Amino acid sequence: MSRRRKFHLYLTIVTLSTGFLVATSFETNKLTRKERMNDQLFQQETQLNDRILAEKEQNRHLENQLLDLQRQVGKVEEAMAERKSEAADTLSQLDAARMLAGVVAVEGPGIVITMQDSQNAANSTDIANYIVHEQDVRLVVNELRAAGAEAISINGQRVVSNSEIRCIGPTIIVNGIKSAAPFVVTAIGNPDTLDSALNLPGGVLHSLQDFVQISIAKKERVELPAFVGDAKTKHS
């Protein structure tokens, strides 16, 4: 073999070896880059999963805090509702006490009783039997109270537990205020109940009808003024 042919043979071998080494190196680098990229993706995925787990744990913690706060708010709302209910009951009792004490003006359904001297008074030798006396008015007031009247007034004077009802001649004094017939007794309560109580057989109207004139009107709404006077003073 000539020297020239040997040179070409060696050159060919060297070229093929170099090409093989370059190709092998390229493939090796390619695999290395791919493995590196896969490793980065794995690390990123792992980090993302860790973040998701951390977020889930944080959300669970926040949900527990929210539930705890909701329970606390519920307890506060229950306590406030209870106090509000107690306050409403107290206010209702106070309003009822004020009405019974007569210290506030009130209105509501009720009846109006008008009591006048009998027309027979002018022709009678005993006029006193045919005029309205304080005991007649008091009899009506007591019957109304027994029937459940919530508030009562006589000629615009509010009647309370210690109200004075006195008779001087043809006039009646209520809470120190003098007035003459007709005497208008106004009461707040169930109109039917109050009317029935006054009209019972042998009751108030039956005992007075032969001596004085009495008329009763049921009303959907009547107004009574507040008591004016010294509530501490007891009159008989």
C-alpha cells in the first residue's frame, strides 16, 4: 500500500472517529440537558405542591378562625337578643305601671258612661234621691275596675288608687277639682266586657236606673289624661 493511500485511510479513520465522538458528545449533552430540565421541572412541581399544601393548611386555619368567630358572634347576638327581650319586658312592665299609676295620658278602646240627675228630681219632695252622688259614681268606678278597666277618668280627671271622690251638694270633687252633672266616666278596656259587667242582672245599672239617668256608649278609641295631683296623698 502506498504511503498516499495509507494517509487517506488514516484521515478517513480520524474523521470517522472525530464524527463519532462529536455525535456521541452531542447526544450526551442532549441527554444531560434533558435530565437537567426534567430535574428543574420536578423541583418546580415539588415546590408548587408544597405551596399548595401550605395554602390549604392556611385556609384550614382561617376557616377554623372564622368558625370560632362566628360562634363568638352567635353568643354575643344571643346575649343581646336576651337583653333586648328583657329590656322590652321591663319597658312593657314600666308602661303598664305608668298607666295604672295614671302618670301618662293613654288611649284605646273602651266605654263612656254618662250619669245625670233624674228628671223626677224637680217633682220630688226628696230631691237627694234623684241626683247623682259620689257613691253612685264610685259604684260605677269600682265595677269598671273589677271588670278589668285599664284606666278610668271622671269628667276629665284621671282616677288612680288614691284619687279623692267627694260630694258637696250637687257637685262632685275628683282630685280636688269640682264639677257638676252630668258626670262622664270614661274607661279604657274591652268595651263588650265592661258593658256586660255594668249591665249584669242586679248589677250597677239595675240598682241606679230608678234614681238617676245612665247611658253607656262603647267606643273604638277614647283618650284619658294623665293624673294631676299629689300621688302620695291618700284620700278617703
